Amino acid sequence: MLALDVATLREGTARLDRHIAPDAMTREQDYRVLAPVVLEATVSRSRARVGIAGQATTTLELFCSRCLEGFAVPVTSTFDLSYLPSDEAPVGSVEVEVADQDINTAYYQHGQIDLTELIHEQLYLVLPMKPLCKDDCQGLCPVCGANRNSTPCTCEASWTDPRLAGLKALLNENDDA
Ligand SMILES: [Zn+2]
Ligand SMILES: [Zn+2]
């Protein structure tokens, strides 16, 4: 983990500019970091409170929700966060706190702010819900599983939606009546 040691920060404001190699980023399930993460931020400390504001820019590999292929997307996430030591976290049941929590306030433990985690959390916020490799991605053929973008198949002609098949059967019954 790439940590920011709060004890080394002076009171006041300082630059926090880092280039973080993709290898230094932990693996996430939903994406892969392809390019160095450029973190350009301002860090301000006031006693135990640490503010980190700025942006993280990188290129991610996402996986298309239709054809499942990986594709590269440049992303920039802008944030303005406030960190407090974990012993200042509000006391109470976890479920209640999560709902009430200010999403811009986080807590750090052992005097360390985990920058890798900060970046991952901010990247997640800018990811599309259903990533698409291209707007008109043809997806996978539901019959043979071929990627229709690269492998044309002839399944469509003979394939009928099971729901439609049921409807047709119903209509046929009515015809007979
Ligand atoms: Zn796709
Ligand atoms: Zn097919």
C-alpha cells in the first residue's frame, strides 16, 4: 500500500503529486490499471484533520457488459476529501453510520492514509454502471456465444425468443378454437 504518513505533514498546505505505477495498485475485480496513476492534489493539515483535494488520472481496462471484452478508457476523478483519525469516528452501529456518513469524510488508522485505497475509491465513482466497448456493441450471440462484433454467425435467423415462442403457441391455440 502507498501510505501518506500524517506525522510527516506540517500544519498548512502542501502539494501531493505522485506517479504511481500500475503494479503498485492493488488488483480490483472490475478493472485493471493500465497506465501510471497521476495524482495531483493539495494536502492540508490542521491538527489531526487532513484534507486531500485534487485529481487522479489514469487509463483503465474495463470489461464490456455486452461482449465481455476488455477495452481501455482514460479516466479522471476529481475529489475533495477530509480525513480524521479513526478514534474520532462517530460511535454507534455500523449500519446507521454508513447511511448517515458524509461521503467526503474518511477515517485513517495508525497515522496513515492509504493513498491506494483513496484512488481506488475515487476511480470506482467515475466508472460507468454498464461499461460498453462501443455504443453499438453487438454483444455475444445468445445461441452460440460468438462475439458478434468479430464473428458473424447465422444463429439469429433460426432463433426465436422463448417468450415469443410461448406467445405463438398461445396464438395458435386460439386459431384452432
Ligand atoms: Zn462490447
Ligand atoms: Zn450465434
